[in-house]
Amino acid sequence: MAERSRGGKVHDVVGIGIGPFNLGLAAMVDGVEEDVETVFLEREPAFNWHEGMLLEGTTLEVPFLADLVTLADPTNPHSYLNYLRETGRLYEFYFYETFQIPRREFNDYLRWVADSLGGLEFSREVIEITWDDDHEHYVVVAHHPGTGERFEYRGENLALGIGSRPQVPDHLQGHPEEDVFHTARYRHNRERVSTADSVTVVGSGQSAAEVFEDLLERQPEAGYRLDWLTRSDGFFPMEYSKLGLQHFTPEYERYVYDLPQEVKDDLVPNQDRLYKGVDPGTSADIYDLLYRRSIGDRDPDVGLFAMTEVRDIEAVGEGYALDCHQWQAEESFVHESEVVILGTGYERPIPGFLEPLESAIGWDDRGRFEVAEDHRLVIDHPGDVFLQNAELHTHGVGVPDLGLGAYRNTRFVNRLVGREAYPEDTNTVYQDFAVEQFVERSPGASVHEGDPAPTRND
């Protein structure tokens, strides 16, 4: 499919970033009959997935079927089950008898896929993307982060998969990173943490919970005071019921996309329980450990405090003073800790290398990407820009979910090859989200335009 130009080889797709979603795209392209020329660029020197959070005992929050390819093509050689077969662990997994696999093994699986594919180039940090009007393709300029050596790639289409980056609010920044740091760096700083007299975890998501559990297990040997603060209402679990999980499906994604943007902007922030919070198993493990630690009227020397915002951090002596505000009771207090670990989430900023394309990109009134229903960036160029986890505001809570990665890549691959190389699944869940879906299923239902909204008494 790819053609030559005076500028050199033109790829069908140049991918920016090699995380699970772009790696999945590479794996699925590898499985089609057509000759699709791809190259994927990554600024890191090797593949690793959330390396700072690969803690012993932590598991993937989705079933192993949410690997790179299985939900699109279970026979694909890049599946997790084939990884087990090829690495001699299939029978061991058979007796393991669980869907949620160790996170460290999922990372090992991803690295196995990366090693088996061609066209993945590491130590390539993209610094600029332009559009070549004469030859109608994108020009991607990258450099080696260590040596500064420059590279140029050309592609008819792009796959933007740079992922998210740790988010630390401005008012919590400016301190030594070995003392005050994001959970994404926890494994790298764990030795330093073990020498502290007191440790505080801030935030109540899954990452914060996993760090807290690991610290709790290590506390008797290390001897530190351990506290856990969150501004959330409590240390609540994520939604993990079978009907609740049906929000992470193609049907729900299509329903959300068709909603007015102002409705979507109100919807997503109120769905925290679907994609934030603590895995119920992690929550149970933490409670059980606290219970065992307190037998015999012992004090586990642990504090958990919710509804509390950390408004500032100030260096005091050999530690830090946290300016805290319990927002429900409207009471403020100061909490001191030698180490502070911030589970303050992740952000997805607009990458600077897109600046030369800004005038061609569609933007909404809040400065966000305009996105087509099939996850392509709205852009005034013939070449497509496939978005990987940059469209939460248009497609809803399922966008970052590993289980929808293969479905999104199915649509990208099918568009690239001009046929249905992989089936585009519909009717995958038992419930309906849109009125027209329910009416189609229910012979006794019909649509009445302009009906007033029902009241509480209806």
C-alpha cells in the first residue's frame, strides 16, 4: 500500500507512542493479508507499562481477554493465551483459575509482543509534525533523547497514542522528588520510603490503594507511621458488577457519542465509580490486614481520613507540613509527614509537536479535540489521525479501558485496508442505552417526539 516520494519512504501509518493501544494496533495490522507499512515511535529506550507501579501481588483490573487482540481476533498469534503457550506457562495458567492476571505478567506479555513485531523504534521522541501539501502526507520529526540525533518519518496517516502523564497540582509541586512524588514513581523510590519515620498517601484511586497496601505490608519491618488522606467522600470501591461493567462496551460508547456535548461534560465527572475508586479485592485485603494487625488491642499506627483536601505542602525541618481542610465539617488542620506520595491522577495534555497542525485541527469551545464517531481526529487534511485515549470528552468512560482497545483498533485497521478485516461488534450487551435501541428490541414500544419529561409522580 505504501508509496515512494522524493522525501523517502512513506508509511501507511506513523504511530506516536508505544503503549498498549498503539502496540495493539501494530499487532492487529500484523494479522491482515494486506501489506500495511507502519512504524511506531517511542521516546523511552525500551517497552515498559507503568513500570513504577508493577508491584508484587497487584493484578490487572480487567480480565486477561482484554489483551491486545483477543476481543477482535482470538486466533491472533499475539494473544495472551499464545504468549502463555510460547513461554511454556499454559498449564500453569490453567490451574491458576482466575481472569485477573498479575500486572507484572501483563507487562511481560506486552514486552513479548513488542519483541515479536517489526517497525517499533525506541528512543525516538517526536518533536514536530507537519503536513506536506505537495505529496499529501505527514512529516514526523523525532530526535534521540540522549544524543539529539534527528530522524524524519513520513506517513499517510498517524496514530496518536502518547498516553497520559502523572498529574501533580501546582500547589503541591516544588519539593525534592525523593520525598514528595507521584504514585507512578513509587517502585523507584521505595527504598527511600523504607527509611522514613512517617509516610502519607494522598488520593483514593486504585494506584493510591495499591501503594497504601504495599506500605502497610512493609510497615512492621520499616517502622514508619502510615496515613492515607483523600478529598473524596470515602475510600469507596469501583463499580465492578456485571451489569455496571456494560458501560465499557461499543454500545455505550456510541450512545455517549451521540449525546449533546454539554450533557457529556456533566456526565463523565459524575461517573467516578465506573473508572475511579478502589478495586473491591484491594479494599478487602487492606481491611483484613488492618484487622490482623490490631489483634490483642494493638495499634497498627495507621490513619485513614476522608473528605480532606491537601491545600498546600511546606517543608518543615526534616519533613513536610500538609495544610489540610476537611471540607464537610469545614475544619482545617496541619498534618506532618516525612514522605508524601501523591495519587493525584493523570492528565492528557495536547502535545506540543502538534502545533504546526493547529490551524487544520478541529477544536471545540473548550480547546479540546473535535473527534469523529470512529475515533479519528477532525482535521482539514486527507490523512487520518487515529486517536488512542485522547477522546474521553467525546466517547465517555470506556476510552481508557483496555477492553475497548481492540474494538477501536478494529475500526482503524478496517479503514486502512478498506474492508472488514476484523468484525465490528454490535449487540454485545443485554441492556440498551439509547431509546432507538430499546424500541427496536421491544415490539410494544414506540417513539413519541416532543413528549414532556416524566415527573417523579409519573
